[in-house]
Amino acid sequence: MITYREALREGLREALAADDRVFLMGEDVGAYGGCFGVSLGLLEEFGPERVRDTPMSESAFVGAGIGAALGGLRPIVEIMTVNFSLLALDQIMNNAATLRHMSGGQLGVPLVIRMTTGAGRQLAAQHSHSLEGWYAHIPGLRIVVPATVADARGMLWTALENPDPVLLFEHIALYPVAEELDEGAGAVDIDSAAIRRPGSDVTLVAYGGTVRTALAAAERLAGDGIDAEVIDLRTLRPLDFGTVLDSLRRTHRLVVVDEGWRTGSLSAEIAARAAEIALYDLDAPIERVCTEEVPIPYAKHLEDAALPSPDGVVAAVRRAVG
């Protein structure tokens, strides 16, 4: 058994050991071992040239990572939480995402930016939002969201081989989750969605932290004779809608579980595509289970009430199946 946090650390360790061009940089990634303990011990193993603590300026160290990538290195930049990534939005959107286009293909930015996303740990509104759907709106970026220990272990290496910037979102509630990991586990696919639970009555689409929510709901629904298929998107841009479409054409019902806010969300994009492409395959209206349209509260009972829950997913599925 290995935790999601430990799997991410093993992915970092493998990347640093395999390629001298790879280095890790960000706030507290070195001596402190990372705000969430992901890089613990890596400074002692690889030294301060490869594991670099930075000043508290997201714009500055993301910009430095972009420059290093342009110079031929393979930087991994850690931003403490997705909320703080907005301080580097100019660097991410106007530089990393656009340089290949604006240079006519002459310049690539092979950069990986890791950041924590999501809620569930009572860290309040400035540390708990799910903004990966915002970044999935931007051409030039690849957005990946590991939901399992195996994906946490293997997505980083695949991302580092990408010639363009990759944003990797790690859900905060998954860090302590432990799962079995095969000894030979390595790089994993970041192009395709994965069916985490096959089913025939309804398609549940989720990603990141909401995959466990969807799976918990599917287990409860099975007791009522409802067979739910659970799809883990894994990559939000480019979106593997083909897997969703194939499932929808078998189940004829769609429920999307998204920790982002409902308005302008990734769930809205998936629902729109389903309506555009497969309207006549649907036997019921599309259901969406999203975070309430409020800043994430600090109080535990309010935080729980704001987030997608298995109860909410079960209720949505029952509406869909009638």
C-alpha cells in the first residue's frame, strides 16, 4: 500500500533521477519538504540545485520556470494551491500557453506546474477552490488531474515528455488516501479517460477528488439495482469525450460530478457536448452535481454541505433513471 502523497513523491524522485535537466522549484519544496509533504527528503537526496526553494512570488518563480524550459531544462514548478496560481496567471496564460503559437512553432515550453486543488480539509476560501476548469479553457495548456495512486505515480513522467506546458492538479483530500500499487508501475496515459467502474444504466463522469464520490454513489446505487458506470476523465484538456460518448450511447443517461462551481463549469462543457452530439441518445435530462455557488466555507458542516456528496450524486441518478 502507498499513499497518493507518497506516489507523487516517487514520481518526482524517478523524474529527478532519470533526467539531469529536471529540477523542482517552489515555495517550501526543499528544507520544509513541501507544504503538503510531497517533496519531503528530496532536497537531501538531490541537493539545492535540483530542489530549489523560491521567494513567495508566484509570478516570479513561474516566470523563472518558463525561462528555464525555453533554455532546454525540464522544470517542475510547485504552486502551493490553485488559488495562488492566479497570481501567476499572466505568466501561465500569456506566456507559457501562447509562446509556441506566437513564435510560429519555434519555441516550446516543456514545463510542468503542479498545484493542490479542491476542498475537504477546512482551509477556507483562499485555499480550497477548484479552478482547473478555468485552466481547461486555455488553448496551449494540457490539464491533467490524477484521481488514483497509480496516476499520481505515473502522470508526471508522461507530462515531462510533453513538449508544451502541462498543469497537474492534485486534490488535497487525496493526499492521505492509500491504495495498492504494482511494483512495475510507471508512466501512464494522459490522453484517455478511464472507466473506473463499468455499468449499464447511467454514466457518471468525474475527475480528481470527485471520482471517489462517484464510486461511493455507484456502490450505494448497486444496492438498489442501478448499475452505474463511472468515468474518470483524467485529462481535462484535451478532453477525451469519445469515452464519455461511447458510454452514454450504452447507458442513455448522464450525470456529471464536478467540484467546480456550476456556472461556466467543466460540467457545463460536458453537458453541452452531450447535447450537441448525442441528444437523441439521451433518455433523460443531463444531471450535474457541483459545488454550491459560494466561497468554500471554513466550518466543517458548511464545507461538507457546499461540496458534491455521494448523497447528491445518488439523488441525481435516481432523477435520471426515473
